[in-house]
Amino acid sequence: MLILDNPTISKVLTMEMTMAALEASYLGIARGTATCRPRIDISIPTSDPGRTYRWGTMEGGSTDGYFAIRMKSDIIHYETNPDGSRRQEKFCHEPGLFCGLILLTSVETGTPLAFINDGVLQHLRVGADGGLGVKYMARDDAEVVGMLGSGGMANTFMMAICTARPIRKLQVFSPTPARREDFAARMRARHGIEVQVCDAPDLVYRGADIVAGCTNATAPVLDGDLLESGTHVLNVGAGGLPDARTLERVDAYLRFGDTPNAEGMDAPISDEHLTWKVRRAGETAKAKRAHGVMLPEKRVTLAELASGARPGRTNDDQITWSERGNLQGAQFFAVAGAAYEAAVAQGLGREIPTEWFLQDVRN
């Protein structure tokens, strides 16, 4: 059995590999050769009223040979940005440290194959969703990106967008001037593109073919009134949804697919995640669920696009939006499997005895 840490994943896993693995996995869900469930969170209050413990898992597997469960152990709290907006923060053990693990197993034998730190892989798979959205829904001549945000997700979204299209220019805004200047310098060096650092968020929309909101803000950061004709929209944060005005203006919407039916259920589960919660004394229950299928009359799936059953964008003036994250359980077995195979081929990873995880007492 292998231990694959983040430096090892950085060496073996590329954005091209990640996008290919996700696309194959989503199409496998549509064909019925793969399955997954929604993300499930368990939320428990801590002794600090401003902090909550959250355990999150998502899992899935395929007849191609791999199963994986991704597990997260987080302390959740909220901070206020200089502009008054709120953002979600998290840590494990102490601020600056995180616990996210992927257990990869063999479908053929049940054998545990690897424990993988999820940090680098997680960022790549989120960005890859954006890249697939650009591949299938952005205009063919898209070359200018407007980016709101300059953190880790903005970094991998740019990797994916530049993989999907020959990008010429990036326009970026984030609230902290030093962070956006640093991000701009890294993007110039990495992608060899022109980068305009914007002093106000409205400037990122001007002439942008692709607009991406990549923040951990709890409220939408996009402004649909500023979108220009023909723009493709991506969004991370705020529950995965752009602002209401953007949704009003969207002409075509890509949702990669839906979680398959559970045995005995008549319909797919449209929720991206489900939460079970221990409430604090006096806390009232809130009817909060994941958003599920949006804009059903404008929705197209990846399987429909790949097969030609339905078109996505039908002209260059349409505003399009591609969702991300609704098939999280289908992401980790595919991307972790690809990373595991590459690590084995290159002789990387730390070996530990497989028998540590096996027993002769029947479970």
C-alpha cells in the first residue's frame, strides 16, 4: 500500500490528466459503468460558539477498477473581509493545517491501494471541472479571462482554462492589492499571457470571454448585469451558485450529470450534498439543502453534449454557465486512480505493509 503526499501528487498529476479522468468518470456515470453518492456532511457544535466541527465524505467507484472515499475533518468558522462580506475558513488541529484524505481501493480484490493527501488533487479536480465547462460551453475563440479572486482555486482554474483554450489575457481583481499583484506575476510567468490587475471588480468583465468567481465568500461575488454578450461563467463559493442576475441571463447551462438512483428509489438524487447536524441548545432547524438542478429548461448534460444528443452553446452571443461539484463522489476514484497509476509507474510514494489494513476476524 502506498502513502501519496501532496509533493508526490504534484509530480505525477497534471491538469490534462485530471480533466481526462473526470470526463471519463462523468460519462461512465451516464453509461451505468460507474456510480457515486452525494457528499455527506456531519456537523457538530464545539465548545466555542463560533466554531463547528464538520466531517465530510464523498465516494464512488467504477468497473474500470477503482473505488475511493474522500474524507475531511474540519473546524469551520467565519471571518469578515475588509469590504464587509463574510468568508468561510477552516482548519484541522490548528490554523494553517488541514486534514483531507483519500482511501483508494481495488474493485477487483477489495485491497486498499493508497492513502492520498487530498490537497493538491482537490484543487486540480475543482479547476478541471471549470476546464471541462470551458471546453464544451465557451466560445471557440475565447481568449480573455476575467477573474474575481486570487487564491488557490483561482490558480488551478487558470491552469484548466488555459488547457481548454489558448488564453491571451487575464484581468484579475481581489480585495487585497498585494495578493492580486502576486497572483498576476505568477500567471504571467506560468502561462506567458498578458495580465491586467484591476482596482475594481467591474473592470474584470470588460471584454472578457470567460468570467470566473473563485473565492470562499459566502455570498455570490459575480454581477450578472456586467456580463457581456457571449460570456461563459464559472463560479466557486457561495454554494456553487452565481448571483441571481447571472442566472436570469444564462442561455445554456451545463450540469455534468446527477447522482444515480439508489436501489429502490425512483429518481436520481439531485442534491449535491446532504447534511446531518447536531444543533446547539436553542438553535432552530433551518430547511437548507443543496440547490440541485437549476434552470431545468436550459440544462444540458455532458453525456448529451458528448453524444451529440443536444447542443450546448448554439451561437456566439449566448451567455453560458457550467456548474461544478455536483458529482463529487465520481471525481475522486477517477483522479486518485490516475495519480496512483502514475506514481506506481514512476516508483514514487511511501510503501507501508498492506497487512496493517487486513485482519483475519470477519467483519
